[in-house]
Amino acid sequence: MSLIQSFPYQLYLVISETDCKGRNFLDVAEQAILGGVDLIQLREKKASDLDFLEKAIRLKEITDKHEIPLIINDNVFVAKEIDAFGIHVGNNDTQPTVLRENSFQNRMIGYSIEYLEQLENRETVISDYLGISPVFRTDTKTDTVTEWGLEGLMKIRQLTEKPLVAIGNIHFKNAKSVMEAGADCIAVVSEICSAENPQKAAFNLKNEILK
């Protein structure tokens, strides 16, 4: 079973240096926190381990200062080195069951759902939250299989009590409908990372889903 019983987060930022379009990703992250982001995931798919680690160390200084949990995407080495709050993995990454047996007994584990059949496997049972990816097709994540849509999200909500983090082309105009379809939390990339004012973008999103 998952070990973390509470998931009080509603606005989840997935960030990388590339997604910030030339701006300092640390500044974007801090602005997003000030605007209301509850949880941050650092995703650096193309970075070397050492480059990823350097970025994670710098970002964790900011998240620790604001008492915001930091999740590392699919890099066990980096997650362990910085003592991250948790790790997020997909179907082609280290499995949650393996993570639980190897130094992740007391850290949050997120697991991406791309097939309904995954809801019946042990990886889902072990995980603390499920990433529903993507709800809507997006250019920032092209290696996924199923575009769930609101109907797919509602179906998953009926099949599991696990916290659901919805991601994939979610923005101000559709965020409320995604939450109403059953998500516990929305995860965004470009809606904040590419925003002219990341703090305002985060503030507007947070207030929209809290209505």
C-alpha cells in the first residue's frame, strides 16, 4: 500500500529549464510558488545526471524556503541525492514496487496512468498518487498513448480512490472542468512556465479551481 495518506495539493507545477523559454527557471518556480503552486516537479529528460542534480539542488533551496514539496521526474539518483519529497515515474521508468524496496519507503511516489488496465496492477497500489496523462494532447509530452479527455478522467475517478493529478494541455479556461471531472489536482507546464507573469498565472489558476 502507499505510505503517504494525505494529498492536500491542488496546483502542481512541472518545470524544466527548456519550458521557461530562456528565463531563469528558478525565478519562474519562485514566482509560481508565490502565486499559489502547492507542489513542484523538476523534469529534465535530456539533462545529464550531474546537470539534473545541479538544477535540483538549486531548486530545492527555493522549495525548502517556501516549504513546498519537490518531486523529481524519473531520476532515482537525483531524487536520492537531494532527499526529494518524492519521485514521479511512468510505464518505461523504474517501477513503484522497485522504488518502495530501494530507499523510497517513506517518499511520495507518483505513477502515470496510460491504460485503464494499470489500475488493477500492483504498481498502482504501491503509488501515492496517479498522474492521468494526458487529459488533452500536448506538445510538451509526446510519448504518451491515451488522450483521456474529461470522460476518461471521470471513468478513472469511478474506478479508484487514489488521488488523481491531471496533466496535459490544462489551462485557465478548462481547469475547473478538469477538477469537476474528478481530478484532485491539476498539473501544468506551459500555462505557468510560458506565462508573461508566472505568479499571476498561478494565482489565477489556483483561484479558478478553488471556486
